[in-house]
Amino acid sequence: MTLKEYMAARQKAVDAALDRWVPAEGSDPANIHQSMRYSLFAGGKRIRPLLAIATAETVSDSSIGIESCAGSLELIHTYSLIHDDLPALDNDDLRRGRPTCHKVFGEAMAILAGDALLTLAFEVLSKLEGVDASRKIELVRELATASGTVGGMIGGQVNDIEGEGKHPTAHLLESIHRAKTGALLRASVRMGAIYAGAGESQLAALTSFGEHVGLAFQIVDDILDVEQSSEALGKTAGKDAAQKKITFPAVYGIEASRKMAEEERLAAHLALQPFNDRARRLKELADLVVQRSA
């Protein structure tokens, strides 16, 4: 099976799980469920769920039900995108190639759609079948911490907002992106490992992999914002520079940033050495993260 075929099969499984968890568009109150589904099923790559699934498969031959666990990451990610796009934050009109949630359903409904996806993520984890209570608690803690204010996604978003217009430095860049983007990508790997019952040394190696992939992802994202069109990205290109955000190209330049992404890719591969060929899909996903064009 090629990587493209692997991704398509796992994306289909994740989407099926999400479809089961999110109420149908006609369920009362219909408007909130329509707005949740509008953003959730807008065609994202599902990178975070894919990392969780590939990690679980690296650790164990039996990871039944991982799609729901992985789907919780997509619920958090989509909620963050809906809120990021709001006028009070990045004020964007385009996401995943279509009008943003608040442009279609209004700001109030977009806020509530994000809130609903956030809370649903933890309902999903609490109801996972075939997972003992202690592992459910670990998974909830992992996702909550990665989404939170201390070293997590929201903390990174705060630093990102407060950093606009400031002189771009390596220290500020680190404080923003290891939290804003890296934390949830790292958690994706760790949650897959926890779900599959990884041992301490396995979890440590996979955590290192997740950290390198998370940093590589953000570096490439920053580069693409400079180099690609809005049509290619599915979101408004050039906004980082327009809003004077602190990015890798702003601090290091394009070529140095590209080199840094490649170094992170190689370090991610190195972290997977204990797993040998079992980590093939994770290595391929790390390559995809760095080599993607959108």
C-alpha cells in the first residue's frame, strides 16, 4: 500500500468515526450542528489523527478503536481553526478552500461551534470502548494539557497575538510555535502511543519524534505562507507578514528555515530507530510534513 492509499484509508476511517460522534445536521438545534459539520468535514488532511493512528500501529498490532481517539484531535484542531479565523483574532475569510465558519453562520454561531467541538473531544475520550479508566485519564490529560495555556496551544496563541509587531527573535519564535502548533502535534503522537499501551522507553522515543515533527510542520507552514498562493493553501496567503507575525522566515530567512525543517525531519527519523521497520508510516508522514507544498 502506498502512502497515499494508506492516508486515504485512515482518513476515511477517522471521518466515519467523526460522523458517528457529531450530531446530524438536522438534529436540534440544527444550526449549531450544521456549522460544526461545515468546518469539520471541509476536507482537511487529518495530519494529527494520522500521526496518532500510525503511532498506535507502530507500537501494537492491535489498535482497534483508535479512530475515535484520533478523531478527538481533529475536533480540537478544527475548533482552534474556527476561533483563529474570527475577526477578534486572525480575521480570515478563507479556510480549507471555502469561506470560514463565521462568514457562513455568523460570529456567534462560529464561537459556539468551536466551543461544541472542544467539549465533544473530551466526551469522545471519556466514552472510548475497550480502554481502561487509567488510560482514558491519561488521554484526557494529554489532550487537555496540549490544548491549554501552559506550554499548550492556547498559550501559544496568546504569545502569537501579543508578539505581533514586536521585533522577531528566536526566543519569541520558540515560545509561540512549540506551544501553538507543536504541542498538539506532539500530543497526537503521544496519544497514539498511550492508546496502544507503549512502554516508558517507547513513549520517550515517540515523544522526541513528535517534537521534531511538530517543529518541522510549523517551519514549513511559515515558508508556505510566504511562497504559495491562497488557492494552493486553501487559506489566505501572506497574512503572517501582513500582520507582522513572528515566523521562521522573519527570524531566519527562507533558505535557513528550509534547512532547519530538513534537520528536524532527519532528527524525527533518528528518534524512531528503536522501532526499525515498524515505524515506516511515521517516517513517511514526517517526510510528507516537510516536503508538502500546501
